[in-house]
Amino acid sequence: MKFIVIGITDNPEPYFPPEVMDIIRNGKVFSGGKRHHEIVAPLLSSDAQWIDITVPLDAVFEQYSSLFIHHPLFPIVVFASGDPLFFGFANTIKRKMPEAEIVLYPSFNSLQMLAHRLVMPYHDMRIVSLTGRPWPEFDRALIERIGKIGVLTDREHTPAAIAQRMLDYGYSDYNMYIGEHLGDSSQERITTLTLEEAVHRDFEYPNCLIVHRGTGTLYNFRHEITQRSCPPVYFGIPDSEFTLLDGREKMITKMPIRLLTLQTLGLPKKHVLWDIGFCTGSVSIEARLQFPHLHVEAFEIRPECEAIIRENARRFGAPGIEVHIGDFLEADITTLPRPDAVFIGGHGGHLKEIMAKVLTVLMDDGCIVMNSVKAPKVLTDSHQLWDEACQDLGLQQEPPTKILLNDNHPIEILKAHKL
């Protein structure tokens, strides 16, 4: 099985080197998207066979397999956009047919072309694809304060939608550079905008963009880049900065306890955190900012807390926290990413039932953490409830961490995991 994968741009009159032209002239079976077919059709022989690359891709690869069975000596010549290894079709071939031989003739990808038009060095650019993908990697780049982010878009994740998300979470100190129809000289357009301007603009598809943070005018052809602020960087957000539930200072995990709790959860090596009983969202937000690779699912029974966590997330620049309002014990958790770290910030007297439900989805290397307050007037000892639940559910406990913070009641950070 052999594929010859040729990268092309949107240029309606493409240039190919002599070696590639020989391959096209002698080829029998070709494949690519409908747009690629329109571009290269004049170069193909009248008896050439063409296979459209459309979803579902399994059907496309069934056609490929059938051709290889009947014509094992014929390579399939595939046309793909830009560099076929850059979020491209060559990667799909490698995944679907790992034994196949692949010969590549790449072109520039769209983000390279955009950087070339801007004369912008791109060796330090973080690449994020939002083409058929959700926000997490883009959010991560923002939280990590990456100064130059190249973004592949789609019809949902448009330049306007991307600019709006950045503004919503306070990342306003960027300018946006949008390239439309790159490679097609008759339609190609490069636009430089502030995020506030980009929110109100529509752009033709296909397009891609670069967001760049800075105060100079090197890549800005229209106006000065205004110095703007972005969310401050904290290692431990001050408690006083959070919007609280009814202004109640006790309804928040205090900052030193919060940081120790994240350490106990072992988040540098975890992937999915569930925060059950988030209240103000302080643990979820701190975790998201300190460990941007984490996927965070936050649960709370009180509906008024939804507005609070969203306000705090925007204030501190923490996009990507998935919020669930309602009784955790009644929630459908089967479709959510399985956690390998769970923090129980509130249980309403149903600790054992919550832990039992968590165990139905907890990864084998996962852990559960809870903070227990030693308050003399509290009738129910949460540490005792924890011990009983761990014993009944067959969990192995680690030695608790005991803390006395200022004049507050002593706190124990409890941790357990599967045997």
C-alpha cells in the first residue's frame, strides 16, 4: 500500500515542480476534497479515478483498501491542504493504515503563509487547532500567557467567537491577524484588528488567525497597539478577591488550605479534576490556573452559585471550567470525562453516597480528597463520616495533613484511593 500525498494551497492555478507533475501525469487513482478536485481537475487524465475525501472517513478508507486489493501496484495520489502532516490527512493515513508507505510533497500550511505575509517570525508560535475541536488547548495557551498563538478555525470557532472568548476572560492585550483564502491571489485578504474590532466582523471561510500580544507596531499596519491589561498571575489567589456566596467569608476554602489541597490531589500528574460542592469555585479556578492542562468539572447543588463561579472565572481568566448545577447524587455522570482527582468541598450529610457514586467512574490511579474542619459546635464529625465511608467502600487512606490557620478551627486534609 502506497500513498503519494501532495500538499496544495487554494491557488486556482497551482505550481508543481517537475517531479510532482510526472506523478500527476502518470497517476491512475487520485483522492482529495471537492475543493482540491476543482483545482487539479485540469491536470488529470480523462480516465483518472477520483475518490472524494468526505465523512465518514471509514467509507473512504474502505475504498482505498478495495483498490489496493485489486491494484496493489497502483499508488493512490492524495491532494491535501498545505503540509499534510500539519493537522493534515497524512496523519489520518498513518492512524488508519499504519503499514502503508507514504511519500510526501508538502506545501506551506495556512499559518505559515499568514506569518510570511506579515513577515512575522513564527518559531515561537503556539499552534492550536479549533477545527472540529473544542476550546481546551486554546484556553490553555491563554492561561499560560503564550504571547503568539496561531489558530486554525472552523465555521463555529470563528475569529469573532475567538475574540469574544478572549475578551470575556480578560485576555484583551492581544491583537488579531486574520488571513482569508490564503494562497488564492484573487481572494486572499489579510486583516489586522484589535479584539474589540474583531468581535463585530465576519470573515470568509477558509481562514486562520494569529493572536499576538505586544506593545510595538511591527505587525500592525493600521494603528498603534494599545497597552491593555490581562488577568493578574497569582500563586494563590487572595480570598478577598473572590465574589462570595452572600458575602460569607467562611464559604470559601482559604488560600493556604486551597494550595495544600491541590498539592494533595497530585494535580501535576492528573488529567481530569471533579470539584463537588464548588460554592464560589475557588478550588476549581485555582486548579485551572495553576495546572492549565487539567480538564475541570465543577458540581454544586445551589443554583445561585452558577453566576458566582462564572463571575470569578472571568475575573481571574480561567476559561474552560464545566459547571453542573443540581444534586450530584441525581446527576448523570456517565457521559463526563472520568476523573483521576476528586475534591469534595461539600456533601450535605451524604458523604458516603457521594463517594460511592464517584467510585463508579474514578480512574484506577485516581484519588479523593476532602477537608475536615475540627469545630467544637459541629454536631457531625466529618472526619468520622470520612473514616466510615472509606472503610465501607474499601478505600485506602493516607495519613491526614493537619493545619491550624490563624485563629480558625484546625483543618485536616484527608486523602483516599482505591486499594
